[in-house]
Amino acid sequence: MDQVLIQRAIEGDERALQALWSQHSPHIDAVIRRLVGDPDLAADVAQEVWIQIFRALPSYRGESQFGTWAHRIAVNRTLNALRRTRRIAKSEADIEDDTVAVEHDSERALLAASIEEAANRLSPGARTVFMMHDVEGYTHEEIARELGITPGGSKSQLFKARAKLRRLLAHVVDGLTPDTDPENVAPVF
Amino acid sequence: MSHLSSERLAELADGEPTVAEAEHLAACAICAAERSAHRRLLSMALDERDRIAPPLTEWSTLAAKLREQRIIADDYVAPSTVETGVVPIAKPRPHRRAWLVGLRVAAGLVFAVGFGALGRMSAGASVAPSGKEMTTLASRVFRGSAEKVMPSVFGDPTSPFSSVEDALATLETSQRNYDRAVAFIAAHDSTVQSPDAGDVFRTRLAALDEMAETSRQALSVAPADPVLNQYYLSTLGAREVTLRQLGSVLPPGTRLTRF
């Protein structure tokens, strides 16, 4: 079925493009949302990703499922967008460094209700590595290639991320109530 | 041996301990419990992969950009099922044609039942149609489908259409109006205020998925069939609207995977 839609989509049929988007956006957009975190930025990235997916349609050979193929493009484009955004954010932060105090670790403030919420409290790098490895199923070698880091660096970020998430999600992982002090339920060695 | 560090325990969620670590884990209840907790966390992360979410953008917004970039071709002409000037070498096998009619009927039936349910929900009635309603719907759809596939309809002097192209253009316009109507109904759907709105939308989503699957099967046999394309695209449009509605009624932090 996808093959027929894809052929029509390549030819520029809006209905076919809409059908592909409608069928696959619940999964693709969820991936983008997970990797980006911020909903407004995610919406912008989603548009960029879908344009890229549709532009690349003629190169789809049907060797994997369309959803899998589109997923790869989505991850790749989202990471590109994140890199761009972080570069801008970094240059802005450098300028404002002396005047703005940033709270980097809100871990102690509240426990998180979900993995997504907890992951939002990780550093951007750790968050990306965690999402790519533990959620999307990428290997450390693949992550290293995508992010321009070493596989060892990817591992190190992942284990730090997991340790922090374990504390933030102690009430979920241990089946305890959210108002329980995380220091009491998740020992920090 | 002292307790394992939290990062090492995180690594052991899907890694192998050394001999010394294994001995420690066998003897230390605290570290063993921590390793189990990390494994549960890893399992939660894996479940995230199946998560679905309402689209991050509206089709109309995306379509405008696709049009700008000429990915959508405004002059695209949909292939017609009626080929002119081409004489088929072999006639279609009767049983295959009958099967196609059956699939159209099935698609029409689930379509009518699904959207009947949508109307009933908006009116505050039960979602499930009664047996009598199903029978009535089936007879209507059956009659309607039979009329649609009979070639004699094209020669009907009372038909408002002068050609297949004319009918297809009307179908296209109707499709767009239909999509707008579904979006409007969804925006004014009183179900959203109901405490069990989540369940209602999940039921609707499940019905729409069945409808989409039935249409998809039919389309694999007749990919350019305009009637089947209508059913399929309308179902996907309604699915997207319902997914957005479901996303809007779920409490913060609730995961949306299967429904």
C-alpha cells in the first residue's frame, strides 16, 4: 500500500503526501518530540523533517519499511536542527554569561512523572545520548558518528543520564508515591 | 568489596558484571535491588519507542510549505480507473471483481458504522450500534455500493455528471468539504468535556484503525480506485483529528501508545 502512495507522492499528489503524513506522523513526530524536548522547537523541527522526508522520497528504494526509513531521516534532521539551535544558544549564553544566573540542576526540586519529563532535566548531550541509545535503539558507534563524539564519550553520557533518571523516577521505578524524598528511596553511592 | 557506584549499576542494566561484581551482587541486597531498578528503567525507556503522539503541525501549514517547494504539484492529475482508448487483452475475472465489490462494501460498512458512532457520541448516546442499526446500515451500504459499481449509472440521464472526470472533480471537492466538516465537528464535540472522553476517543481511534486497514486491503487490489481512495483518506483524516482530541484530554505525563 505504501508503495502506491509513495509513487503518487513522488509525482506531487497532495492526497498521497497527506496520507503518508497522516499515517506516519504519530510515530515520527513522537520521535522528534522526544529528541527535542521543547514543544515549540519540536513543531518547527517537525516541519523541516517532513519536508526533508518528502524531498527524499525518490531515493526510497523500499529496502526497509517506509516508517523505518522515515525514522532515520527524522533522527538525522532533528539532530542537525538541535546542533544548530545549540550553537545559537551557546553564542547567546556566552554574551549573557555575566548577567544571567542559570539553574542547571533542578533534580532536587521535583520528581518527574515520566521519562520524557525526567529527560528534560538532563543536560542536552546526555538527553540526546539517552534517547538515541535506550529509546531509539542506536549503538554507541552510531551515536558517536551522528554526534561527532567518541563511543566512550557516548557510554559515559549514557550511564550518567541513566543514574540521574533513576533518581528522578524513583517513585515510578520503585512503585512509591511521588512525594517520597528521592534521597531516601534511591541510594546515591 | 564496597557498593557499586550508581553509574556502574546503570551500566549493568544491560551489561555484564565482572566476576568480583557478580559475587558482590549475589551477596549485597542493596546493589542487587538497584541493578533491578535500572533494568526496570531500561524497560520503561524501551516502551517509549512505541509511543505515538498527535502531529506537531497541521497539514495545511505543512502543505503550504510543500507547495512553495513544489513538492506538491498543483497540476497533478490523479490516475483514472476508467482508461480510454485501451482495450484490455483479457476481461477481469468475475470472482476478482466480485471480491472487489465485497471489499468496497466492507469499507463502506465500517466507514458508516464508525462515523455513525461519532455522531452518537456527540449526541451523548452509546457508541456501539445496535444489531438492528447494523442491519440497516449494511443494507444501505450494500445498495449504495452496488449502484456505484454498476456501469449503467454512467448512462443515467438523471445523473448530474456528464463525465467521469466531472464526477471525480465533485468527489474531490466533497472530500475536502468532508474533511473540514469532520474537523469542525471535532472542534465542537461535547465529548471532550466528558470525564470518560479518553475512553471514547480510544474506542473511536480503534474503529478508525480497523476502517483504515480494510480500505488499505481494498486499495492494494485497486490502488487508483477513487471510491476506495475516498474512504481511505477520509479515515486517515478523521484518525488524525481523533488523535489530537485524545492528546488534548489526557492528563499531563500520560503516555499514548496503543489505545
